[in-house]
Amino acid sequence: MAFLKILFKMIRYNHKSYKLYMYCNTFTMTLLFAFLSICSNDSFMHSYYIDSKISYNILAPAALICLFTILFLPYAYKAFLKGRKQEYSILMTLGMTEREVIANMFLECLTVSSIGCIAGLICGSGLAALFFLFLRYTIGLTTIQWEFHISAYLAALILYTGVIIIILFINILEFIKANLAELMSAKQKEERKKRGTMPRLIIGCGTLFLSFFIMLSVYSSGKTNLSLLSMGTAIIGIALTVSNFDSVMPKNIKRNWKISISFLMQHQKSWKTVTFLSASLFGLLIFFSGLSITLYSNSLSNAMTYSPYDLFYVQDHISNRISSRKLEHILNNNGVSVSSRKKVEMLRNGAFNIISAKELHKKLGTNYQPVEGSYIQLFQEDLNDGYEHSLTPLGTLKIPLKNNQELPLQFQEQKIEILFNPCKSLADITIIVNDKDFQNIKKLAQGFIPQNAIMINLDNWKISGTAIRDLQNSMAELNNFSEEDQYVSSLSSKIQAYTAEKQASEVLTFWIFFVDLMFFAAADIMICFKIKSELKEETRMIFSLYRIGITAKEQWNILLKKNFCYFLPSLLLGIIFGIFYNYNVNNVYHYGHLGWVCAGIVSVIVLILQILITISVTKHECRKDFIFD
Amino acid sequence: MDCETNILKITDLHKSYPLRKGLSLPVLQGIDIKIKAGEMTAVMGASGCGKTTLINVISGVDRADSGSIIIEDTEITNMNKSQMAIFRRNHIGLIFQDFNLLESLNVKDNILLPLILDKNFSHGEELLQKLAAILSIEGITDKYITDISGGEKQRAAIARALINSPQIILADEPTGSLDAKSAKDVMEYLTTINQELQATLLMVTHDTFAASFCHKVILLKEGKIASVLEKGDKSRSIFLEHIYEFLKQIGGE
């Protein structure tokens, strides 16, 4: 009982570090659960309700949050344990056994983590609700339904608990390995050990160059899946370079920087850890925010490119039957009129759309010339849209005929051109054949439905949203569509494509900026707590300097320079990383310049913010200092 | 306790620290020490001669490479970490240069900690009062560690080292962080405790003045015992001069 009383007193005295660790856990779990609950929302992730362009945009930010959880939780526990280790070592010299200390560590970690977990789930539910409201009312995704899936709780709990158990296990192992004498001098030793070495620094710089080489040479040649490898290599390079930079520290540093750097070098190991972690966070922040701005402008132009007609639909003998007069009447009632109308005959089964080259030439003015018995494969893609494309030719096709025979069609060539809007009534693959082959297939082939693609341009597509919805409803009524039929036979329009892209871009920008804001906060919180943990020692050093005649202005200069050394190197590394990758990732699709400009703008904003934060932290530090009060 | 009984018997003690590339730095090289019950012994020597390592090894904070350490008939070098912790809790009192008091607890709780860890605090309050009176810290037992002076901290640490009535007190530079007056006070208190409670004390120190309070001074040089000086019937001031002279001869600090 008395020991519990003592423990309680110790907890009460150290309540700030317990609270801080709990806040870190709560903060991480809040983000993790909020993102996972949106990811597991059926109505958000199902393409029936929400365009997959919009819903899939959450996957990258959710992956970043998972990565953040894996990195941030161990850091928070390590920082928490740093303070506790000294007390444990004193208790052990007084006769507390290792088993009792481990039981205590276990109990402490599990209690604080459990409270953080429960608080995180509650706050995460609130944050998920805010996300839901934002998506539904600000972005306009009215089909999204409010739901909490058990899988979100399970996934968040599994990841969170897994990370906590692993870090606890690793730290207990480290604790068992160390003897008491090492634990008693752990703080000083930790800062002293692992000084940087020149060979490791050279390996670090080499790894960075290797990552740049992968990006510049290999990635640019079209192997875009190597970007992750390059980024991973760059992060290892940054870690090695940062942890060994002191091996090339010049001895004749300017006198006015010398004192500030000496403050830093006293805690160089933790400085290196914090700098590496915050550089990674800043790098990801600048890369993703730059990328999301680039994608925003890019995806709006993609919407126009992929929807060449203001209204497009496919009509066969049962679906989308509507007279021209009725159609024009509905559009006119909504203030929109038809400026041109085209109709292309085609054949479709589950896999192919088959179109006659002659029909295409007549209606759309194309000049494809497939020879008899061959076909041209049409890829309706824009290669500069910022996405990867798979342009694999099909080879020889065998069209099944009604008399159980087959009509072979040889691959002639592939063409890349967007002729139609994307439409659920069309098959994924489009082939263009000679008119004679087309007529044969139409007459003799099995399983092909004749249909017409209707392409309409309007006088003003930007105001056609209501008209298109009315038309869709009228068609559903006229054709007695079930809900499923309506989904399959839905109209494709420029306004819908534009709205969907705009919503997708807004959602992506929102996710990325939210995650970036969290990364920015996490990086700066780490740095601020590091500075705070050194405040006592720093005050002692400043007092020593005061005794030999330092002025308030000189103190300000020393602390400001020291804080610049904390706040800026990681950001500068992050800026180089972010701009470099933004340029290269986008350059493959000819958006390189836009990419680096966007990342550059974000970098300037973050840099200004960081300088302001540095000044404010220094002011706060000087206010805390008892000497010049 | 019989004053002729050896409370601490160290035989052929070796300890080295690993360096890079498979090399090791020998710190203790065949130390033999015998300390009788109620004896005050100081270990002196230049920085890096192995004084603190000796205290750490005797207290089980660090492990010896070879040799034997017997504290009151118990061989401690074979004990595992838990056995050593329990042994330390019941038989050894430790005093450190930087006090090693928990800032989160007040003076009273800090002093009672060894008993609390042992779940044996029935006579704790009584013992505390007695020690507080001897060490003149009655007035500060409710204060927090951050609110007391260095001398008071060290006296609190001494009380904590004595609260479990240990067979031996091991002190690592007990006057190292104190000014001259506080150092003198602390040594006088330790002498009082030695006389009143028959406590056995082994301390390592740089301070010849502090060492002069002891019955015996062991001089270490490069991990070996260079000499042992006995106070005998000498007065403290003569013994102090004797230590000075000897240190000069062997080139100590």
C-alpha cells in the first residue's frame, strides 16, 4: 500500500510527462481512427455511391497516418521513458528488483496507452464525424452515409496495440540488457555515444546520390514504380548524413555561432534523432502538399480531355430510348439547348466495343484504315494526364459466330485517341474494324448487341447539371429502369466529370493539407519539447555566461541561433527532398515545372511560419529565464 | 557485532571495460581488501584509478570480471540481478556524490524508500526520527528535495542509506558536491553515526580532509592497491598530514 502511495506521489509530481505521453497517444489514435473509419465507410468507398476517384484519394493520406503512427508512438514512448529511467535507476540502487521495475514499466505504459487509446477513439469518432460533415455538406457528397464500421475499430486497435507492444518489448529488452551502472549514467552516455564518423557520412551522402540517380535516370525512363524505392533510399541517406554530420564539423566556426552550437552539441544524439524525424515529416509535407496542388489543376483539365462531349450516352433496343424531341424539350426546360448531335453505330458484348472505321470516318472524321481480317485497338487515354497507362495489345481475336465457327481478327496497330466520354454502358476495350468485317460480325456473330453512341454538345455545358439530372430521371421513367439498370445505363456528361474531378481534387487537397498540418504540428512539437527538456541545463549555462558578463541582447542572439539550428536544418532538408521529388514525379507527365513551383510555394510558406515559430520560442525561452527578469 | 569480524572481504578482484576492436581497459587488477565491523575506510587515488568502479562492483551496481566479494559471509559475485537488488536493499546503504534523491518525493519519503521497497516499514517512523535527530534534519522532512541545500540533501541521503540498518555503507564521493563547511558537517555526522550506531563505512574520495576522518585509507594506483594507511592512535590532523605526504610520494592528486 505504501509503495502504491509512493508511486502515486511520483506520478503526481511527474504528471506533466505522463500527460504529454497520453496526449501523444490520444493524438495519434484520433488521427488513425478518424482516417480508418472513413476508409471503412461502405457508402464512401463503394463506387456505386461515390466516384472511386474521390474515395481512393483517402488511401494515400491514410497510409501516411499509419506510417506516422509507426514512427511517432515509439518516439513519444522513448521521450517519456528518458525521464523515467533516472528514477528507475535510483530505485534499483535502493533495492528495487528488475522484475519490479519491468512490471512498473509495463503497468505505466499500458495504463497511459489504454487511456490514450480510449480518449483517441472518442476524439477520433468526433473527428470522423467532422470529416463526414465536411464531405457531405462542404464538398457536396450527398450520397455518403454516416456509419461506424467495427473493422475501423479493429484495424485501429490492432495497429495501435501492435506498435505499443513492440516498443514496450524492445525497451524492456534494452532495459534488461543494460546494467545498473549504465542506467545511472544513461543520459550523459546516450548523448556522448555514437559520434559521427567520416565513412558513415560518405555512405550517407552516397545513398542520397543513389536515390537521386534512381529518380533522375531510372524513373525518368518510365519505370515510375521506382519512385518509392528512391524515396526510401533518400530517407536512409538523410538518416546516415544527419547522424554523422558532426564528423565534418569545422573547428573554426564563427565566434558568434560557437556558443549556440556548443549548446546543440551537448545533446547531439537527440538533436540528430529529432532532426531526422522532423526532416522526414517536413519532406513528406512539402512533397504531398505540392503534389496535391499540382494534381488539382491537372485533374480539372483531365476532366475536360476525357469528356469530349457535353452529353454522351449509349442507346440500344431496350435502354436509354428517348426521342430527340423529348430530349431537347427536357434540356430546353432547364435553359440548355443542343448545339450538335452525332450518332455512331457499334456492336458490344461483355468485353469489346466494335466500331466500323467507315462509320467513324463518316461521323467523327477519323482516318483509321484497318485491313480486312485485322483490327485497330483504340486506347482512349491521354498519356500526359499524370497517371500511369497500360497499353498492352490484345493479340489475335476470335469472334464466335452463330454457326459455331470463329472469325479471326489479327492485331494491326494501336491508336491513342479519346473519341467518346467514359461510360458504364461501354465495354472496356474498343476495336475498330474494316466495314466489311463489321457487317459480317453484325450479321453472324454471337452475343453482340447493336447499339448507338449518342454524342451531344450543348450551348453551355457549365449550367447543364440540372438538365442532365432531369434527363437521367426521365430516361429511367421512360425505360422502366431498376436501380441497377439506371446505374449501368447512366448518362455521361462533361459537367458530371468536371464536378467529380473537382470534388476529388478538393477532397484530396483537404486530406493532404490536414495530414500535412498534423505533420507540421508533430515536427514542431517534437522540437519544442526537446528544447523544453534542455531548459534547465541551458539556464545553468546561460547563468555561467551571465557571470562572465553576457548581456540580454547577447543572450537573445545565442538562443535565437541555437533555436535556428533546431528548427531550420530539418526544414531545409525537407524542402530539398520535397521540391526534388515533386519536380521528378510530375516531370514524367510534363508537369515538372508546375510541380516544383507548387512545392516551392508551400516551402516558402512553411519556412516563414518556421522562422516566426523560432522567434516566438526564443522569446518564450528568454521570458522563462530568471536572469534578465 | 564483534569488531574483529570482517564485514567486507574482497579477494583478487578484477574488472575491465571493453574498448573498440576487442581491446579492454583494465580498471581493477587484483584488489584485496578486508574491512572490519564498525570501521571507517576511505579509498583514495587519482581520477580513473578505479575508485568508483570499486564501489559499483561492491554494491552490485556493476559486475566484477573475477574475484570474490563477501559481505558478512555472503558471496555476492554469483548473485543474479534480482538477488543482488534484494541483498542491496537489506544489507547495503549507498551514498552518492550527486545524492540520487527522487525530486518527486519529499525528504521523509526519500529516506523511507528502502523500507517501503522492502514492505517492512513498521518501525520506519521511529528510525526516521532517530536518524533525523542525529543528522539535524528534523525540520526539513516534509520539504521537497528541490527546496533544500546541498548539505541537507547529502544528510538526507545518509539517513536513507542508514534507514534499513545496513551491514555496510558505501559512499561515492559523499562530500564531492559540497562546500567546505557542509563537507565537514557531513563527515562529522558520518563519524557520529559510526560511533553511535557502529556503522561500517567504505567511502571513495578525492578529499584528503574527508579521508582523515577514517580509521584506514586505501590508496589506489592504476587499479591496484598502492598502500594502506592506518590512523591508529594518531590525531586527525596528524593523520591528514600523513595522507598528504604519502599522496605526494606516490604522485596522487
